[in-house]
Amino acid sequence: MTSLPLFIAPARFDDADAAFAQVQAIYQGSVDHLRSALQHFVAGNDDGQHVRAFYPFVRVRVDTVARRDSRKAYGFVAGPGTYETTLTRPDLFAGYYREQFRLLLKNHGVSLEVGTSTQPIPVHFSLAEGDHLEGTLGAERRLLMRDLFDLPDLAAMDDGIANGTFEPAAGVPHPLSLFTAARVDYSLHRLRHYTGTVPEHFQNFVLFTNYQFYIDEFIKLGHTLMADPACEYVAFVEPGNVITRRTGLPAEPGDALGAPPPRLPQMPAYHLVRPDGSGVTMVNIGVGPANAKTITDHIAVLRPHAWLMLGHCAGLRNTQQLGDYVLAHGYVREDHVLDEELPLWVPIPALAEIQVALEQAVADVTQLSGWELKGILRTGTVASTDNRNWELLPHPGPEQRFSQSRAVALDMESATIAANGFRFRVPYGTLLCVSDKPLHGEIKLPGMANTFYRERVDQHLRIGLRAMELLRAQRLDQLHSRKLRSFAEVAFQ
């Protein structure tokens, strides 16, 4: 025998809000069933029955693409057929789901079907924030838990859809989304672990950096903005879900639950929050392409509108000066962490919308233009390596490859972040600052480094924030470029 929640059969909807309400009802009934059963199990009151609940799904059936508008980057299916995806956390994705439903209804003129799927919800993914119901279980009860509840199934959460390698079996619907509900839930839990903040605080525009100096400036700026009653941001959130509300705004339920962690998480995140989620999140990813891949793998499920890398790099040209900026328009990928998911023969194109915003942001903040702007800003290829001590390789070694590729800068993370943006259809860009020139005998010495950091970090951060402002002002269907669509692209943005 299996204990199941009330089954809700598929129903058709011609209204996005009504379809979303059905998703909410199915999901809430499922997680309530799992939470109640788990509470009884922890208390020792279970009856030995297997307990199971399922994700909701949304499905669309299309017999023609005559209504499709080829100018759009998302919101329509690739061709006639049946398309389906499971859904999770309607509380978190309410605006996103409603918009995807609305676009499907508008672009295809067919009803949406919403019902209970056959994909079980792992019991771990049903827990609310702060729930640790299984924490008091002994080893024997934890083993028994595996028999009575569904645990995460990695086969249900791989990235075959995003990678373009998923081929549905005959009679199986095509995907509507890059991620299944279980894959989304997995990443939401990982984000808590790696960043020290819950997914609810993440904003739609994300800055990545590889240096704590940038985070220090972001924290200082966040608290300064919160002291300004006229500021466009309403809250600043730090690891441990420590929330500072803008002056004049009352505290909200749950604010007092935040507390600074005893130690920072691996990749701490900080959030300048806007009411519509279009604020700025900044993450210190630390050093290396593995971290860059890890965090972007998980942030991608939140479907941000853009992510940018702000960091330091080695300048490869003798004409560059310490403190010059590099705007990447191409990447040499020697980071290796995505070679299997995104082969090296796949080009990572520059996105015009991002490039224009970044160049304009440099001009706005530095107050330079024309020939003077070219004196501190160079557009070119950035090489990313997984070998921090590349300088110690036998010569000529990598220098010859860098020269052949016309690279102007070298770092460890930018190509990974751009490649994962391409892979997950998240608009991406890179603006680096030259901090040393090892090929030309200029290595970072303590005094030089300290002066460089004082003079450039604040300006570089303000350029990144200005670029986000410019991107926020664009239409989303313009920002989410058609360049990121594959042959048989999913409909969800």
C-alpha cells in the first residue's frame, strides 16, 4: 500500500492565472501530505506505508506553428506536437510561471493542461525553510526512511535538455522547460548551501566576482543605499539571510530569523532587492572555473535576465596598463570544466545587448568617450585557464596559443561563466580589470596591488551596477537574444 494525496486529474485552462492556481493547489496538497507523513515518521507514529506525492505538470498540444512569431526568443514551441514539464515552488516562481503560461496561450491559441504528474517529489524537497524534521533520527530510522519515502533520483534531474542531447522516446512529450521540477529543487537546496541565502532573495541581475574586495565595496554600498529613503532598492540581504530594510520601511515577517553565520559559506551572496525582483545579486565565487560552473549551474534554474563577470585578469599586451578594462568579445576555453557538456567546437558569441551596455557603463562612470575611452578600455578575446600557475609552464607554451588566438587577457572564470550562460540561455558578459602583466615582467607586488585595489575596485563595481541599470531598462524579449536558441528550443524563457 502507498499513502497518496488527493489526485487532481488534468484539466484545461484558457487563462494563465487559473492555470497557475491549479498548479498551486496540486503542489501544496502534495507537500502538505509529505510534511505531515514525515512529522509522524519522526515522532515514531508511522504505519510502515510507503508515502508518495507528485509534482504538478503543465502540458500544451500544438498542431501547427502558423501562429509562431520568428522574432521572439521564447514563449513558443518548436513545432507540432505535445510539450510538457513538471513544476515546483509556485510561491517562488509565481510571476515567471504566469508569464510563460500567458505567452503560450497568446502565441499558440490553445488551452493549457494542468494536472498531477507521475514524477514523485523527493521528501527532502518538500521541507519548508528552517525545517529539520529528520535531524533527530537515529541511523536505523534514517535507513528506514529510504524505504518509506522517495529520495532524490539523479536520473530525473540531469541536464540533457539544456545540453541539447535529450531525445524523448516515442510517445513521450517534448520538454517545455530546460529544467524538470526535481532539477530545480536540487539547485534551490544547493544555493542555500553555497551562498548562505535562500533562493527567494536572489535577483534577476547577477554579478560574479573572484575577489573579496568587490564584495566589501558592495556591502558598503548596500548599507549606504539603505540609509537613503529615496533609494530604488527596498532591502539589502547578506549571508545568513540578514536583512536590512531601507530607511522608512517596516520590518517584515521573518526578518528577525536572519543571523550572521559563524563562518562565511563557500560562495557568499549579497542582494540589493527591488520589489519586482529586478535588483542586483552579487556572488563571490572565489578562484577557479570549478566554482564558476558550480554556482552558475544552480543560479540558472532561477532564470535570471543577465549575469556578468567582474574580476581581475592578466593583461597579455604590452600596451595595456594596470587598471585598464577588458570587455570580452570572445573566449579561449582552457578551463575544461564544461568540455563534456559544451564541446570546445561550440562558439560562445558576444551578445550585442550586453556589450553595448557594458561599454556605455564604462563611459558613464569614467566620463570618458571616443579616443580617450579607448585608452582604458579594450575589446578582445579573453583566455580562461584552470592552471593558476600557467606562467610556470615551459616556454613558449601557452603564450604562443594566446598570441594565435589574439587574446588580450587571461583569467580563470570568465569563459566558464559565459559558456554556462550560453548553455543555459542566460545573457552573459565579462568586464575585467588588468591587475598584472606577467608576460611583460609586471607582477603584483604588495604596494602596487594595494594602490591598484584602492583606485579601481570601487569604480569597476559602479560600472557593473550601471551596466545592470542599462540592461534592466531594456525589454526582456530584446535582452533574451535569439542567438541562444537551439534548433528545437523549449518554450519557457
